[in-house]
Amino acid sequence: MSDTIVRFDLPQSAIPTRWYNIQADLPRPLPAVLHPGTHQPVGPSDLAPLFPEALIMQEVSQERFIEIPEEVREIYKLWRPTPLLRARRLEKLLGTPAEIYYKYEGVSPSGSHKLNTAVPQAYYNKMAGIQGLTTETGAGQWGTALSIACGFFGLECIVYMVKVSYQQKPYRRAIIQSFGGKVTASPSDTTETGRRFLAEDPESTGSLGMAISEAVEVAATSGGKYKYALGSVLNHVLMHQTVIGQEALLQLRRAEAYPDVVIGCVGGGSNFAGIALPFVRNNLAHGYKTRIIAVEPAACPTLTRGKYVYDYGDTAGMAPLVKMHTLGATFVPAPFHAGGLRYHGMASVISELYDQGLIEAASVPQLECFGGALQFLRSEGIVPAPEPSHAIAMVIREALKAKEEGQKKVILFNLCGHGHFDMAAYDAFLQGKLSDYEYPQEAIDAAMAKVPQIG
Amino acid sequence: MSDTIVRFDLPQSAIPTRWYNIQADLPRPLPAVLHPGTHQPVGPSDLAPLFPEALIMQEVSQERFIEIPEEVREIYKLWRPTPLLRARRLEKLLGTPAEIYYKYEGVSPSGSHKLNTAVPQAYYNKMAGIQGLTTETGAGQWGTALSIACGFFGLECIVYMVKVSYQQKPYRRAIIQSFGGKVTASPSDTTETGRRFLAEDPESTGSLGMAISEAVEVAATSGGKYKYALGSVLNHVLMHQTVIGQEALLQLRRAEAYPDVVIGCVGGGSNFAGIALPFVRNNLAHGYKTRIIAVEPAACPTLTRGKYVYDYGDTAGMAPLVKMHTLGATFVPAPFHAGGLRYHGMASVISELYDQGLIEAASVPQLECFGGALQFLRSEGIVPAPEPSHAIAMVIREALKAKEEGQKKVILFNLCGHGHFDMAAYDAFLQGKLSDYEYPQEAIDAAMAKVPQIG
């Protein structure tokens, strides 16, 4: 029976004890983060109003491994190790000689990988005596994760939810509230910034940029009572996700396989980093030759069509300047259905790896993603969130290429979350109401023209 | 670390190879099923238009164990063995000396235990050369499961969905359709019966009874092209669910525990049977003294306030007469939020066990259930479906009793599904819009007065 095993489980004792910090292995250090006003490098003290010291230290650490606190591992046990599965039925459907493995992070209480970092962020804030965390959420995955994590540690959780999502996704709001989070539709009258947005446009349905501004304001003006939490992009956030790839390495050993290709979708970069970075390390330090592919939406092609320059992290230009692949901070992506991938920029770590040629990037259009998602769910039984459907579309391309070339190949991808709260998107797809979005170069050029010229 | 383990996993080789058929161990045989017209015992040939022979044979089998086909076990591997978890954080919250374990069936592709029987039902129909299956769905769990199972075996799946659910739960409809099921709102103009219902009331929002009638008609008049599938109540359906309890026995051995109390919610009886029957067997055959408690909604108190008499399985009186605990086939439960528990009757097996004093029964009101569900989800991170929240409420009662009595006690319950598609119910609860439903005895008496007097 062993040749038909589809799931490779690990005991709870195999939950990683350390996060992997790729900063220790990068061929050159990450470019400095700059103050948005002075354009001078930002120091730890600049970040202190928003983050506790432990997380700031992780953000700039050059240590290769950072120990995971026992209290965090205790919580991880509620869902980790997550399963590694072999998609035998999908392989058969495609008629490919490739072996397809996927790490499934949708088994977490929040339904995605986001909880891997929400828990340590809540923990370090709790240890620092903080009373609660503020954050923003668009699609809702991050707000859900932070609300759960805060609940576990007895912290308040204040979530600014983009108003259009708040209105269109009442069940996302309800799950955040069920876990104890306080949800406010943004823009709101609870902050200075929110009131300003509303004065400009009382009918505003909000944006992630506005919600960030509100959440940051509440933390920054709370006199230390609240801090702010971010669900992707930052170095420490990506590092927390490396439990995914570390477990996958152990599980693939059980499967007696090693990947020729590792695939993940990228928005801010955190789920991709989670699966990919431990394999990047093996390439860098141990001479492995695994291809590592970041897949982004054709409608928000940050790596494949953006430039590697300094740009603001937020739309309003209040956040620090980061050197990253960007489409321009004022770029507004179309309302396609992978809300988690609609960010104009890219994590510094991912940008640097791509610039160094250590990872590949590709973009796929929305309809191909949903088509692939249907093939996957009808074979494997799991409804993928729209975000990882981008990884799935790429996996299918690679598997069909292997078939054409008659080549045996091991593919690993990260199924970073389920789509139980995204059925409206599937419904639209099944009814033929979805279309692809592709940006004319002029739209990208216009946003890029507004990016400050630095370095 | 071993004393803090919260999850007890089994390898895929431990998926049960046999279903357990409690008919072999009952102190007396189950009462005969009677023809609704003649009141004479129904034979296998009476069921042939609706079910394939293999399932009819399982329905009446007296064999203790029935082998699970390898093709079914291959599919079970997509999610089985399901996890057994210890609710350490809930124990701590309650301050109870009790150990609380739960089997989590929500990891299945359909999100509930229903797939355990949908897969073998689809398999046996495929083997019999059937082209497709018809069924009804109310809350949507069963329609989802059958749609997935039919897809795995290349069968058509025709789902009659109660019209009010079809309209109020578009995402349930969408997930069934994503898996390839064809969904029709019932009553519909696609059947004789449906057209009759519509002629009587063009605005009818449907009922489970109407949807059953439509699904049965399509199968019965298809000349053998389609058969019909039921998601609970029948002996073979309950038997298929015994994989749950068999796995739990192995997992509890790993946890070095044996339950003093086993708890499951009951509607038709299938998830309860799944967890409980292997423990009933240990009581009957090996002298164990485990208390086994079936928990039902106070708003549909079939066991605790119904009578053990012959009654129709459906509202229209077209289905066979079964001796069961019933509130009367014309009893209409209030629109409370555990759609899967709104059945007027109870599986024959469960009714007989209760009548013999081999299991206990209790009822809990809706608000207590949602309150318990919130305590559970904030401790354990999993959002329970409204149905198993009844089991959770009972677990909390037992755990608090153990605390009062200073008594160590091992409790096991079946968390038969997640509530990702039930957030509207949580939302209503959080907003204080839910209330309890309790039936005046006259309402039950009125329905019982219409039950035929047999035996």
C-alpha cells in the first residue's frame, strides 16, 4: 500500500523549533529601509511606536536561526505540522509523469498560513505588556488570523476592514467577530485620518491604504497601549512562515522525494517565502538546483512588469521607503478575485532574491487560475482560495510541460489556504461572469512616474 | 513534551478495512420496515428501484463486519484518518479535571462526516452501472458530499435543494456546482410532484419533504438510469460512518485513554452512530461501561419527547413506515440554525438502542449551543457547525459536572463538521438576534395524532 500513500504526516514533536532567517545567507545585505520624509535609513527606534522590540530585532537580525518560543509552539500544535499531500488524482487527470506534492496550510484555524505569524506577533506583543493590536484587512484572511491569535493571548484586536469588503463579505466580518476581534469599516470616524478621508468623500468604500493609515494611527497615538501588526512584506513576517518549508523538507524525505520545482503565489510574499526560503537555502548553501517560481496575477504583475526601486509601502506615502519590485505606490489593481495578491509592491527579501536571479517569476491570468482550481478541487477535494489558484495554474503548466517532454519531475507547491469564504468568486466563474485583466504599459508607467527617484 | 500533545494522528495504513454493522450485536433484531400502503414488511425487491443491490444487502445484513472496497479506501485517504484532538485549552478555560477529546470530521473535502457514506454510495452505484444519483439537500452538507463523491467516480449528481436554502445560501449552491453537481431549487417544474406542489402554491419556498419527493421521482422513473441516495437514517448509511469510531478507538489508545462518556449530536443519527457504535459494541460485547449520549435540539426533541412507534419517513406518507422515535411525520420544527438536526424521526438503530436503555439522550436549547460553540472556537480555533455545537454544549455540561464533583473523567465527542458556511447563524447570535424554541406539548401531540396506529 505504501506506493499509494497520499499524505505524509509528521508527529507534533517535529514542529520546527527555529525559524529560518534568510538574511544570514543572502549574497549581499538587504538595501536599507529609508524614512519617507528624510530619505535617511530607518533605525530600530523609528519603528518602536508600532512594533515591540523583539519583533524589531527579528526584522534586522542577521542570525540564521531564531528560536520559536515554547508558548508559540504550544499554539502551533492546534494545527501543525500541516499535511503534505501528493496530488495523485490530479497527476492522473493531467496524465503527467510529474509527481505533484502540496503543503496544505488551509487546515489552520484561520484557514490560511497567516496564523503562523499572527501567533508569534501576538505573543511578543503580549510579552511586551501591550494591551492590544491594530491592523487592517482587505480580503479578510489576515484579520481573521490576528483576531484568533489575539484571543489566544488575551489581547484586544482592532481590525479596520476595507468598507467594500465589510459590506460584501459579512461572513468574513462575522468570523473575525466570533473570535473576539472588533471590526470597523474603513474609512471610519474613529480616527483623524478616517475623518479626513470621509470629509473628502463621504461615500468612499475604502482601500487597503486607507485602512492601514487608520490602524497605524490608532497604534501610534495610543501612548503604547496598542501596537500595529502587519500580515506580510516585512522580514520577520516572512521568517515566521518558514515553518512551512521546514516541515515540507522533512515530509518529502518521508516521501523519498526532493523537488525539482517549488511554486508559490506572491502578493506581499509571505506564503511564498514560507515554502520557498528553506529550499533557497539548500540551493545557496548545499548546491541544490531546485527551480523556485513566484507566481503573481497578470493583473498585478509586480515582479514580472514592475521595477526594482525605492517606493513607499502605502498609497499615501507615509510608510517607509523600501527598495522593492513595485508597480508604483499609486497603482490601483483591478478588482480581481485574489484579494491577497493585490499589492503594488513586493517584500524586500523576495525582490532581492529575484533581482539576484535566485528565484524565477511568472504571471498568470485569472481565468486560467480558476480553471486550474476546478481541476484541482475535483481531483483532490479541496477548494483552493483564489490566491493559491495562481500556484496551481503554474503547477499545471509545469506538469503538462513534463508530459510533453516525457520528463519525470518532482513539483512542490504551497496551498496556502482554502476558499470556503470565496465561493462568490467561484460562482461568478462558473456563470461565465469573470474576465481577465491585463494592464496597458501606460497605466504602469503612469504610476511609476510618481515613484520618488532615489539611489 | 509528550504530556502536552494535543493531536493523535494515525498513518493512512490505519484507515479501517471494515465497517462495523451493529445489527449483528443488537439484543433483538430491528423491527421490520413496512410498506406505506399495505403495512406489510418491505423486501429487498421493493427497494430495488431506488438503491443498488449491494447497498440493499448492507441495509439488511446481519454480518458484524463488512469489508470496505479498496477503491473506497483510496478515496478515504484524501482526508482519513481524521485527527483526534485533545481540547486542552477548553479544559483549562472550564477549569475541569475532565479530559476532553474530539474526533474532527470537518477536515473532509465536504467539511463534514457526510462524505464517509457518500463515497461508498457513489462507488456501489458506479459498480452497478448506474449513470447518476439523485438526492435532496437542506442545509447543504449532504448535497456537497454527494456531489464530490459522484465527481470522483464520474457519476452525474442531481441535487434538489430546498428553495429557501437555494436562495439564502448561494455559496452552498456554488460549492455543489463547483464540484460538478446539478442543483435545482425545489419545488421545481422538472418533476410531476414538483409541478403539483407549485400548482398548489406557486410561491412555495419548499421543504425537505418536497425535495425528497422530487429526487425519488427522478430516480424511480428513470428506467434504472438514476438511483437515489440518502445521507442519514438508513442502516447502511450509519454503518459507513463507523470508520469514525473505529479510528477514535485506535487514537485513544495512543492517548492512553478510554472514554467514560461518548457524546454526539443527533438529527437522522449518522454522525452519532459513527462515533458511538464501536463504543456501544465494547459495552455490549466486552463489558465496558461507557455512557453514550445522543444530544438533540430542544426544538426538535425526537428522542426525549417523541414516541417509539411506526411512522412515515417523509411528510407526504409515501416513504416506508419505520418503527422509530418520532414527533410525527407532519411535525414542522422551528427554523433554528442546525438544519441537519431538523428531522421529525430518528434512525431505526438509534431508536432501538435508546429504547433498550443502551444509550442516553438529552436535549439542549439553541442559545446554550452557540454559547458553547464560542467557548470552543475561542479555545480550540475551530468554528463548529451548528449541529455539533449541540454535542459541545453537552460536553461542557459534563465537564462542569466533573469539576463540581472533583471527578476525573474522559469525554469523547464527535465534531462532525466545520461552520464555515454557517457564519450567518453566528452573526445572528453575536447580534443577539437568536432565541430559543421550545415546543408546547400540544404541538407535538397534534402531529402524533396523525401517526398511523400500527403494532
